[in-house]
Amino acid sequence: MSKVKVKSISNDRRPSTSKLKVISFYTALLVVITALLGLYIAWVELMTQGNTEELIV
């Protein structure tokens, strides 16, 4: 029986640690921006209690 060549599926092309840190920083920044945007929208909704417009999507 002949040997079957098997390609390794290990992570040979792993990103470097510094690249992972940069990606983590940008991800955290986007999360903070999203949270601040959500808080702003909630605050605006609380301040405009008199308007009862409905948005149907």
C-alpha cells in the first residue's frame, strides 16, 4: 500500500502578535463607538418623550 500525502492543517500562517494587538485595538474602538452611539440614541429618545412617531421597518 502506498503512502498518502496529507497536507498539514496547522496554523502556519498565524498573524504576528503585534498585528493581533492592532486588530484587538480597532475592534475595541469600534465596540466603544457603537456603545456610545447606542447611549446617544437612547438619550435622545428619552429627551423627546412628547413625540410619538413610529418607525416601522
